[in-house]
Amino acid sequence: MKFISRNRWLIVTLAHYVTLFVFSQINFYLSPYGINIMVTGMLLSFSSLILNHTQGSLSLIPIALYLDSSSPLPFGTTLITLIGLHCVAILFRYQFRRESAGISIAVSLIANVAIHLIYTLFAITYLGTNSVSALHIGVNIVASGLAIALLNTHYFKTLVEFLGLFGINIAQEQRQSR
């Protein structure tokens, strides 16, 4: 049990992979309508707000590499983006009570919009402006925001309870000093 407690990022990474799989299936069925729901901000928010800095980083790296492998953007774009936003969230989490549902939803939505905008800027740079439609991006941001607003609290509670099955108490997660 000590191995699992020290490596809780493995459990969180597996949960993130399952979440990405579910949403990739949802996106498959929404693709004829031109809608793509991205929940990466929700995954980033959980790793940044609930886990300590090291465990959160370790849980995001495999996810970022997985997303990089299927992206037409240069390899490492998602990794740099997620780790950069993770560090920004870590800097701001000390200002707020991180267990608050409102803060987690706000961080998830802000991170998701930032990820959309960063991907858009990289797409303009590497793929050209012909591949970017402001309406399409706006629809995807709104759809992703609605999905995150509806599911974020449930995702956090479910994942905390799942970690509790392994004897990991998130309330006692080591807080790093400022």
C-alpha cells in the first residue's frame, strides 16, 4: 500500500486516460456536427489543485505525451502547454482554498480556454489560417465549457473517492510551503 500512496499519480493518470477515452468516443459521435469537446482543463485542474506539485506533474506528463502523439502540431506542444499551465495553477492555488468546487470549476474553465487559444495559435503558425474558423473554435469552447461545468464536481468527487479505495486520503495530501 505504501507504493500506491507514494505513486498516487499512477492512479490519477489511469483515471485521466479513461476520461480521455470516454470523451474521444463522445467526440466521435459529435464529429458529424463539427463539435469537439476538450476536457483537458478539467484533468489539469484536478492534478494541479488536489495533488501536490510533483505528483500533479507526473500525472500530466503521460497524458500530454498521449495527446501529443495524435496532434498535427509539433511533438511536445501539449507537454509544454500542460506543464506550463500546471505551474501557473500551482502559483495561484495558494491564494484560494483548493477544495472549493467553485475554484476547481473556474480553474478548469480558464485552463480549457487557455489550451484552446494556445492550440489555435499553434495551428495558425504551423497549419496556416485556412484551417482555423472562429465560429468552429467558439462552438468548441462553449461545448467544452458546458461539459466541464456539468461534470467537473462529479469528476473530482469520483476520483477522490476512487483514491480513497486505495487508502489515499486527499485531505491529508502534503501541502507544499509557499
